[in-house]
Amino acid sequence: MLSIRDCLDYCDLTDEEVLLIAEHEDIPDAAAAQLCCGLVQTPEGVLALTHYMRELIERANACGDVRKAKLAASVCERFMKDHPLPH
């Protein structure tokens, strides 16, 4: 049986990326890991995950939570480098 860590390693996702998606979708971490592993397999899914992360950055900025916005921006930037979209 595969663990969540095995799945994330296979999909090349970090815990921080999954936690952001869990927060965005308001779902448990394990469900977010499954969602992310599925979405990251297609360009459309990568675009959706990037969009979710950017929305969290915008929400944090709107609430004045600079620390959270910086953290989310850092995670999003790393995600975009690891999962570039084709032109």
C-alpha cells in the first residue's frame, strides 16, 4: 500500500503545496494530496493548481496577512518552476 508521501514523491509535489491546496479547497490534507496528484498530471491541472495558489496569495494580501502571502508566494513560485506550463 502506498502512503501519501509515496504519492507526493511520485507526483513531485511538496507538503507545502498540498497544504495550500487543502486550505484553498477546505479539505483534509489526504484529500488534497489525492486531488493534487491527479491535477498535476495534465497542463490544465497544473494551471488550476497555480490558480488556486495565486488566489490564496491574493486572499492573504487582502486580509493583511503578509507572512502568509509571502509563504504562499514562495510555494507557488517553486511549484511553477517544478511544473512549467507548455507555451
